[in-house]
Amino acid sequence: MFDSLSDRLNRTLKNLRGQGRLTESNIKDTLREVRMALLEADVALPVVREFIDHVRERALGEEVMQSLTPGQALIKIVREELEKVMGEANAELDLNTRPPAVILMAGLQGSGKTTSVAKLARWLKERKKKKVMVASADVYRPAAIDQLETLAKEVGADFFPSDPSQDPVDIARAAIDQARKKAEDVVIIDTAGRLHIDDEMMAEIKRLHDAVEPIETLFVVDSMTGQDAANTARAFNEALPLTGVILTKADGDARGGAALSIRHITGKPIKFLGVGEKTTALEPFFPDRLASRILGMGDVLSLIEEVEQKVDRKEAEKLARKVSKGKGFDLEDFRSQLQQMQNMGGIAALMDKMPGMSNVPDAVKNQMDDKQFKRLEAIINSMTPHERHFPQLIKGSRKRRIANGSGTQVQDVNRLLKQFTQMQKMMKKMGKGGMGKMLRGMKGRMPGGMPF
């Protein structure tokens, strides 16, 4: 996420680390580079101007000049100003109303609106323990109603059926009435999108808004469109009293222009980031955490929350007991660990939150992709249960059968077995001497010889 901006800012600010003194000259040079980095990230020009002015004003003041480590102080200022641009604090959903709380979703076609309805429903159910109903008022695209019904089943939300022949306002009112009877906590209403903003679209969504009086009106926008995302959000905000923004496809946004422009241009907070296609891929937006990630400092708090939410605690405890009793770590356990990692968004999502990853060479990052983990899982799936429990049995003919069954090469099977053997040795050390001993044995490397 935001790789280009992060790399450019890190290169620029790295030159300041360790400098004994800052002058107007080197502050000016640094800010010129920061300005270029923000413009290349497609941040809106008014946002860039204000950001640079604020950093310059603070950097030339007493705050930096009297600091013992002025280079670090300037980096701190840049981080704090990034937080301010994005909103300073997490803006939570306001559900403080008599149930059901109504959330109206707006956005252009193709922005990921319907998927975001399902993601939000899942998030509310799992994180806030709410009973959620979803309804589609998109009568122009029958497939949208079917799509939402399918997604509702996947996330365990109640679905209110609708039909393209109905009026959107009638659908929304009937859904809220049904939700009240079923004692739902939240109703999320999906609305029609267009390929562009038009008068007909705006008139309809205004009519919907007036009819249902939602406590939250969220605008869903594709972060890949950069500052255009902010301009589209502003146009909607002028027509509707938006309460926040969901920024989708943030995992594919290497620039970050939308995240850094929307709050300034619309005055409305980004409340969530869509970080993948799965219905679990929705994160609350924390400006301070994102600023840390942009500057290569990682996001340990989000990483901890991710582990708490998505790691199967029973499976982890079962493995810990098995290892502590000296029982062997087998390929079933190895596969379980790979699946746990994928449940957390994959290796790329984890690396994005780990401090210091900006210093890892691209060649190493490219090796650690999710395709490799899926390939490893496919190889293990091609083994018999007996082979998974007794990997030492896997020799020549078995390797060829496993490779054919998983669509891989014998070399790939050999590589997996080598990585598994290394992991097995680490687990053995954990059983005998704890985590410290295991880490000393790893010498700063991951299984398979990849540095971390």
C-alpha cells in the first residue's frame, strides 16, 4: 500500500537522519523533494501546498532548531502533518440511535460499493456484535441485487429481497420496517451507481436520503483514481450530507493520493479502507497508523489486532501443546500455519504493517508473495494424510506423483520439504528451549533462507 510514496519519502528523509544541524538550505531542499513525492502520488495541489507550508513553518521554528536530533524532529513533523491531513484520529461509525441504525451507501458504478456493503456488514457483526440486515435499492442493475444476496449469505447478514420493478424509496422503507420487526441493530442500504455523476442519479439518492434519514451516509470511492476520488467525493458531498468515506482497493494503490486528499477537499473523514477482494478485507482508517506505514515505521497495533481477530486461537493452542509435549510438527501443522497467514490477508498485508520493511530489498519482497504460499498449500493437498504425518516417506516416485497432482515441478516439492524441515527444527527448539533459543537459531532469517 502506497509503496511509491513511501519509497520516495523514505529516500528523501533518510538523508536527514543523523544530521547534527538543519539549515534553511537543507530544509528547503528536503521539502522540495517531499513536494515532488506528494505530487507524484497524485495528491491534490491545494493539499500539497498547505502541507509543505505547515511543515516549513514548524521546521524553521524553535521546535527543530533547539532539538538535539533535528533530523529526527523534522521526520516527526512530517509524520504529524500527514496525520493532520488525513484527519488525526479514527472516526468511528455513529450508531447511537434507536435501532435499527440506517447506513446509506453511495458511490459510482465499479467503485466496489456492493462488496463494501457486505464487508461492512461482516465487520459490524464480528467486531461490534450487531445484528445486520442489508438491502439493495439498485433497481437498474438486477445483478446487483443477486450479488448482494449471495454476499449476505457469505457474511451471515439478513437479506431483504427487492425487485427491479420497485421504487428505490419503497424498497428502503420496507427494509427498515422489516428490520424493526426483526429487531435488527443496523440496516445497510445499497444504492444505484452510475459511470459518472448525473442529475438523475443525484436526484434519486437525495430522495432516498430524505426518505430514510440515515444516521450514516458513506461514500464509497476507488482509491486507484487518486485525486479524482477526492473531487468525486466533493461533488457527492455538495449534494448529500456525507458522514464519511470508504476508500476501496487501497491494497493496489501504490500512490496514496486519494487517502491524502479526501479529508482536506471534502472535510469528511475516511472511516474504512478496503484492502482486498475478500469480505474480511476491511480495515478501520487510523491516520496515525497509516502515516507510520507511509514513513516505513510499520503499524504494530493493526498487526496485533489482526492476529487477535483472525488467528484461530484453538488451533494455535493445540499446536503449542503438541510442540511443548515434544510431539512432531508435521505437514498438516505446516499447512494450517499457511492457511492462518492467508486468513490474515497474506504475507503482503503482514509485511505492510511490519516496522522496517521499507529497508528490505525489492528482490526479497518479490520472493515473499502469496502465490508461493498457495503453491505450497497445493503441494501439501496433493499428499496423502499418511504422507503429511510422515514426510520422511516422500521419495522419488511419491515426489513425482505429488508434483503432477499439484501442477508443480519435483524441484518445488523438494523446496517445500526443505522449508518444512527447517520449520520442524525451529519447532523442536521451541519445545526444548523456548522462543529465544529458536530466534537465535534462525539468525534473522525466515524458513527457506529468506531474511525478515
